[in-house]
Amino acid sequence: MTDEHEALRRSLRRFVETEINPFADAWEEQGAFPAHELFRKAGKAGFLGISKPVEFGGLGLDYSYNAIAAEEWGRSHSGGVATALGVQTDMATPALARHGSDELRREFLAPAIAGEQVCCIGVSEEGAGSDVASLKTRAVRDGGDYVITGSKMWITNGAQADWMCMLANTSDGPPHRNKSLIVVPLKTKGVTVGRTLNKLGLRSSDTAQIFFDEVRVPVRHRIGEEGMGFIYQMEQFQEERMYAAAKAVAMLQACIDITVDYTRGRRAFGKPLLDNQTIQHKLAAMQAEVEALRAITWRAVDLHVAGENVTQLASIAKYLAGKLALEIPNACLQFWGGQGYMWEARISRIMRDIRLTAIGGGANEIMLQVIAKNMGLSGR
């Protein structure tokens, strides 16, 4: 890490400690956080366009600085807010920044970087989550417009978003060549936010099901070439997966740190719980696993910055993050005893929030299939 990386880390940490953590409990209770208000503050500080082009308001830095941001967002006491920020920076905007026309980037990327607009990514549907190729939403050309019909499910920021980066079928061709990414303003006639979803974790993040009934958007809202949406989305997935892994590193480290503090202060049978060698060894083993995840994540980031294809490494990092998300919070909570089982305990919130890591952005099983394919073990 350079001095510039560490300076950014300090700024992000101050932002988390002053603008997020003091309000996290209230946002959890409300089931949402004020996205426009918080994003405007983050945008003013330059945190929403770290690796985006300078000409559209970004800082123009390489992706390693984004990874620093992912780690620091992961230190917040609200996994929902950290996820929502990641959608804005690493899931809904990379393809627009990389492949969008200048006109489209001025209209939608610049205000997203400034925090003036909230965005979301529209890929998953009921029946088409990890199986992206099977999505059903269609965008049919009609003159200078696309007419969009379908629905999207599990949309983070969906109830507050101004626009969606949507993946939709734009032809009847092969499933990997018939899709396009389209910017869809969510105030357009025919768009309906059906319901805000009641989730196990990430409670402060509004997640919605959204319906599209003959929604007209100009063809110029398409990102890049028609039929290239699946490819562009696979590119976005790599940054999403590195973001998820880097954020998980911070959340898993928090699990260990707060468990060390708790077991050091909690006495049982006349001595601190932490004096038990079994607990010490288990925490040490967890620390080793988190360090390994951190190393593989940063290796993927370094190669991505160097312009290499990181599909394999990003998938490995995402798989390991999901695997440890299932193991470490649960093991740590056990050492908290009954206190850890309380809804308000931070360890229980982390366990609920991080659980999605093994599902969202490509389930663990999908990650293993990608890894196997890149090993030459599977042709699918």
C-alpha cells in the first residue's frame, strides 16, 4: 500500500465512523437508510467514483483504491449500507463507465459519482438468479425506443434508486449473445416497485421486486453494443466478486476482533473465557483463514489492475469469502453463548448480514463450477 492508499483508507474510516456507524442501529430498525442523503455526502467526498473517469467526476485511480473502499465499507456496523454502496460503485456502474457513450455517461454516470442519483443493478429474476442466461425480461426495438416487459427480483437500492442498469433480452439469438445492458430510469411510466422484501440480514438496505410493463426507453440508453450485455455483465461480476471478497475480509476480521474482546472480558469458572486454549486455537485458525482470503483477494486485485483476466482468481476469492462467511461468524457466536443469540448483538448482525456472501453475485456452487471450468475440468 502506498501513502495515497493509506490516506484514502483514513478518510473512508472517518466517514464510516461519523456518517454510518452512529445511525446503523436506527436504520436497521427502520429497514432502510436515507440513500440519497448518505450518497450525496459520499459523493462529495469522492468515494463513489474512486476508479471512474475524471471527466465524469471520478478520481481516475486504479481498482486497488476501490478495494480499499470495499474493506472500509465492510467495517461499518451495517452490512446493508456497505452492500448498497458497493452496488453504486462496483455493480451498477462499471459497464457504463467502460462501455457507455459519453452522452449516457454524462446523463447517468456523472450524477451517480456525485451521489446525486442512486442506482441499482437489474439482473436477477424469479427463476433466474445465478443462471443469468435464462432471464426472461425482454427489450424489443420499436423505432428509436426499446419497449421493456418483465420483472427483476432482489434489487438492492430498488425502492430508492433513480435508475437501473438492466440486463434484458434484445433478440431471440443464443442466450449468451442476445442480451444487452440498458439504463432504465425508474420514474418511467410502466415501472412499478412491487414490494420491499423482508430479508434475514442486510436489514438497513431496501431490496425490492420491480415490474416493467411496456416501459419505453430510448435506444441510446443501451450501454455499448447490442447483444454484448452478457459479456459486459460478466465483466461487472468480476469487480462485484472482488468487492464482495474484500468487504467480507473486513467483516470476518470484525467477527474475530469483537469475539476476542468479548471472551477476554467474559469470565466463567473463575477466569476469562479467552484463557481457554481451545478458544485461542480456534480463533487463531480463523485468523489464518482470513489472512489467506485477504491475500488471494489482493492478488486478484493486483492482476486486475495490471489488465489481466481475473475470472478464476475473483471466483476463488468470492468462493472462499462465501465459505468463511458460513463458518467464522457461526463459530465466533458460539463463544458469546446466550448473549450472541440476541438480535441486538453485533456478532449476530454480522452473521445475518454476511450470509448473503455465499449466495449473491454468484452462489458458492456457481463459483466452484466457474473454477472447475477454468481448470479444464468441465466444458459447461
